[in-house]
Amino acid sequence: MSDETNTLNLGPGNHEKLGRLHCGVTYDGFIVVAGEPRKIEDGEEISINRVPVKVKRRGSEYTFTRLT
């Protein structure tokens, strides 16, 4: 985690909290943020509808960023 818990980098099979929000990478291409499951392609950046979080995928690295 970095930037005072505003950014989190995870790989497949890992999960952690971004502040109070649970974030996880179930397997390559599939993430969950605050209970919202989403598919994400390599190079794609998506916004999560339930909470102010963006997720960017670069290969097997997933960056979760809490928006302020």
C-alpha cells in the first residue's frame, strides 16, 4: 500500500483492504471491490460503481486507487 492507503497493488490470489474497502484479485482477469465482482482485461482501467475506486490491470499486477 502507498500514498496513505490510497493505492494498493495486488496479484492473482491476493486480497487486502484499501482503507475500509475490501479489494481482491480472485484470478487473472477477475477482481472484487467492496463486494462488486468485475472482469478486467490486460491494459484496461475500470471504475467501480459502488465505491469511488478505479482499478488498472497491467499483466498480473492490479492497481486499486481510491478516488478522493
